[in-house]
Amino acid sequence: MLDYILKNGTVIDGTGRAGVRADVAIRGGKIAGIGQFDAAQARVCVDAAGKTVTPGFLDIHRHADAAAFRPGFGRAELRQGLTTIINGNCGLSVAPCGEEYRTQILHYLDPVTGALPETVGVQSMEAYLTALEKQPLPLNLGMLVGGGTLRASVSGFGSAPLTADAMKLLHRRMEQALSDGALGVSLGLGYAPECFYTTDELIKVLRPLAGGDVVVTVHMRQEGDRVVESLREMLHVAETLRVPLEVSHLKSIGKRNWGRCTPEMLHLLENARQTGLDAACDMYPYTRGSTQLIHILPPECQNAPLEQLSQNLRDPAYRAQVRRRMEHDSDFENISLLSGWENVYVTSAAKEHNAWLLGMSVARAAQEAGRDPFDLIFDLLADENCTASMIDAVASDDDLEQVLACPFSSIISDSTYPDTGLLHPRVYGSFVRMIETYVNQKKLLPLEEAVRKMTSLPASRLRLTGKGVLQPGADADICVFAPLALHECGTYTDPAREAAGMDYVFVGGRPAIARGEWTEERAGRVLRR
């Protein structure tokens, strides 16, 4: 007896092939077959006539490491068709923290991941994944091990090169995290402490991966004036070590770089692929990003714990020095100079007296307060112990569409989960937005290709077997929807609104969404390498 038959839908299998009219049979959490089935063969028959049936969507770039333990987690993800998400990106995984620097690491991650329950062990990847497995999960979750967390766990946030002993300990912790089940290694070269590596040091750090199949994902050293140079660096690293490379959220920040850097980077990636390098990229379907507000500062500001940075930002001489750098220099991702204060929005602040800033651009907030924008931001960071976050308008529509249309780019969200303030609407609607805006409205891609970029392509990047395709034997993670009914409901000013239009979302063969309603089924599992 079959568990479910999805009857008479248009099946888009995730490979990019054209959709076909067929039934999909589910039994024991797997796809039992695709073809024609009698409704009487199943306990439940779902009428999918007039609907599209696809694999469940995969987001291989999220930051829900801590949010996975929050009440209600999964609703925003499932409503947009996500059945699998991968956390620990940008070098910023919550594990393995070790013991000595745990407090500093979790403090640094707070604007990105939010706070983690104290009962969750993060001294090792095994401790974290075991805690996650004790949770009833509404969807599938996997983890990357963050290179930034690895470095901070052995030497803190200082800028000094790793000692030989620290390098050996980092290697042991990286290899153990992979043995524990991490799906790959993520780098955050735009963040402390990885921003302090030289290229040669980075190659030494990743040496244990050489010649293997463990994917390295990277938030590059720069996405602004030196973004092409940063991509060349990572291609050199990947070629030297012969490792698979996934370039995270490929974009060009700053108007002077629009229309110039992105085409060059896509060309570089295509050339590398033609020489045999396993390299690809991904991007979210928005021109605005979101991260820690301290990311506007020069990287050397972060060579100490955030408590020390908060103290430094109260020192007039230190502020003057940082301001001079931010007003003139381009040797770092200088967002205030590249994009302007009018395009940097404060989106989280823990203290009530700072709540008036939420959703405002720094330029407008400074004008309303009658203050200089640099002083306003330095005071805010110091007052909030450097845990505020931002949304920044950085990319161009034309560049974005080039990346989204590129055949080797996956669709991601890069969702961050601070505990307070306004989340980016991508948390709630990225994958619905991709279809609604770029398939239905702009006709940038056919639906079959967009689905491939959200299913089989990202699954193949992280070697997730049984995911991302509709075929017999694959996991029964499935979406049923009418493409024209999909709608992103959230906005930048009102983001916390779940997407609309998913009729059914199956996770492990059980409906987490049925007839458009949340069922509270918990059939997700932790994916280990």
C-alpha cells in the first residue's frame, strides 16, 4: 500500500527537463514511482491537477544555527517550499567553539545567528549535531564547519599568524568536525578572524582537504573594489589544493563596479570550469544584503574581542583614525564609501532607547538626530556592544540577473536570524520570490531551470544524495503549487510575513504543509556527511 499519490500534476523533476503530466507515488518516506497510479493504491490521494509538482527546495546558505532551536522554527522556510537548509556559512558556524573562546565566538555571531540556548553544546560539531537531532525538526538541516570559528577556537580574534601548534589544533578540529558530519568547510574572508590570513596561510589552513571531495564555500575577502582580485585569490587556492569551490553570494558592491566586475567574474569561473576545476557560485534574488553592522568598519578593528572594540569606539582618537580610513580607503570592503550612508539601514538593536533607528537609513537617522553619521554609528555600536545588524543596498539589478541566469549558479537566501529587530525579507520569501519575480514576471528563466537551481544543482554542490530530484528511490521531499499563485508577502519595512501559494510541502514523505495549512509534522532530520 502506498502512503500518498500526488495525482495528475505537472511533474518538474529538478534536472531542468520539461515538465510532464504524471502521478508521484510516496511510500516509507521515499518516492516509490512516477507514472500512472490508481487512487485506490494509496491511503491518501492528493489531487494535483493544475498544479506543479517539484522536488523540495534546498537553501545551501542560511544562518539558522541557533534559530533551529526556537519555537515555531520552520514555518517561514516551509511556506516558501524549503525542505532542506544548510547552516554554518560564511565561516560563522556556532560549532566547534572549543572551550577557551566560546563566549567571544558566540558574542561575535549574535547579530548573524542570534543567541543559542545555553543547553546546546557547541564545543564540538558532534555535540551540536547531537543536540539538533534531539529536536523534532520540521525540515532537514545540515551544517558546514566555519573556518572563522575554527581559527577563533584556537587563537581568538587576534590578527597575528597562527603558531605551528595552533595550526595543528585547527587541522584536528576541522578534520574532527568533518568526521562528525559537517558537509563542507565554509570561509568568511570578509570577517574576523579569517580576514587576517594571507593567501599562503589560507592554503596551509586548508591543506588537509587537498585532492578530496569536501567542498569549500567562501564569502570572499572583498565584494567591492577588489572583488575580481578576491575571486582570483580563491580560484588560485582551489586550483592549488584541487578542492571543489562554491563562491557564496557572488556580487559587485558599489556603483563604480556595477556592470563591470560581475561579467568578468562569471567569465573567470567559466574558464576555471573548462579547465576542470569544480567551481560554481550562488546568489540570493535581492539587491540588498544583511550582516553585522561592524562589517562597515575596517577589518583591523576586529582584531580583539567585541568588548574591546566597544571600548575603542568610545575613544575620540580611535574614532578619528577609523573615520579617516572609512572616508578615503578602498583596501577593504568600505560599504559606507561604496554605497553611501543612505543605503545602510539599521535593522537590529537590543536596547529600547535605540529602537527608533530600526528600518532607518543611517543618513536619515543622522539627519533626524542632527548628528554626524559616523558619530551616530560609532555610538550605536559602542552602546550595543557591537551586536547591531544592518541591511545594505549594494548590488545592481542587471548584475543580479546575470548571476541568477548563469547556468552554474544556485539560488540561496543567506538568511540571518538576529533575535531582535527587522529581519531581511529573504528569510521569509527568497524561493517564492525567485519564481514570482524572475520566472513569472521578468521571464528571466523558464520554470524548469529555476527549479533546477533550487533543487538538483545545490544538492549536487554539497553532495546531498537523494535530494533535489524526483525519481524512484529519492527522498520524498516534494512541493505542490500553482506557479502563478506564489507570492512573497514580506517587504523591507514589514518582513515578517510568510510567503503564500504552497499547497503541499512534503518532508520525508509526510506533509508539513497540506492544503495550504501548517500541519506541525516533524519529519525532518539532520544531514551528516
